[in-house]
Amino acid sequence: MESADILALWKSYSLQLDTSLALNRKNAADITRLKVQSLLAVMKPVKIFTLIAGILWVAFLDMLIISLFQAASPFFLVSAIIQVLLTKLAIGVYVYQLVLIHQADLSEPVFETQRKLAALRTSTLWVTRLLFLQLPVWTTFYLNTTMLTRGPLLLLIIQVLVTLLFTAAAVWLFVNIRYENRNKHWFRLLFAGKEWAPVIKSMELLSQIGEERD
């Protein structure tokens, strides 16, 4: 066999190998996209359920505030209004997240899907922060003037300590719930469910596709 034939054979083999590798990479990328699609699908029912529950809860509290506005304690009204406002903000975030999940077209460029997943990750952190800000009002909605002016001193001291403790916890969580703390034990305990893990796993899978293309 002449050198020219050997060279032609080698080029043919090299072309077939490149084609096979490209096909394998494409198949791997398609499989990864399907995995990401499955992970995002897992998140939908949880978010829809939470959204519906939040809407029903806000509707109930709104009716309660309106019906008791003249008779209820100022502590109850202020606590309920704060709780409603924070829940409504959280509802808005959940609607935004469902739109992001719906718009996550896996046939689009990888960086675009990664951008939407990053927005989903950030909004998950923010909605958790907002919900934890409600902690103090759960210790004040039942208060009234009589309890504070005529109640036992020990009960008043306990009440102040509990409210301060819940307020400190709410502020601490609001400040420290950040992506940079994702590897800390308390963070993993808070974000162990289906609203967080699928997002992180999806981002990891898509980053693998990006690295292979590079």
C-alpha cells in the first residue's frame, strides 16, 4: 500500500472518529438537557401548591383584617398587615419563578438557560428571606393593652425575650441566607427540599455542557 493510500485511509478514519465524537457529545448534551427538564418539572407542583396556599392564606387574612379592623387590637392589626404584605411579596416571587421555569426552553443557548436558572436560584434565596422576616409577628399578634399593663411581670419579661429572640433570628437569617453560605450545615438544613436542590443540580449539569463545548 502506497503512502498516499495510507494517508487517505488515515484521513478517512480521523474523519469518522471526529464525527463519532461529535455525535456522542451531542447525545450526551441531549441527555443532560432531558435531565435538566426533568429536574425543573419536579419543582413545578411544589411551587404551584405553595402559591395556591399563599393566595388562600392572604385572602383569609385580608378578610379578617377588614372585618376586625374596628374591634381588633392594634398589635393584631399591625402583625397581620406585616404578615400579609410579606406573604404577598413572596407570592409575587413564586409567580416570577413559575414564569422562569415555563420559559426555560432547553433548545435555546446554554448560557440563556443558565441565566434563568441563576435568577431562579437568587429568587429562591429572596423568598426564603422574606418568609423568615415574618417570625417576630407570630409573637405579637395575640397581644393587647391589658396584657401589657396588667399582666404578670414575669409574663411580660418572657414575652419581650421571645419577641427579641425571634426578631434576632429573622434578621440573622435575612442577612446570612446567601449563596456563599450554601455549604454550611444550617443552610443545607433549610434548603434540603425540592425548591433548591433541582436548581443547583440543573446548573451543575448545564455547566458540564458548557465545559465540553469549550
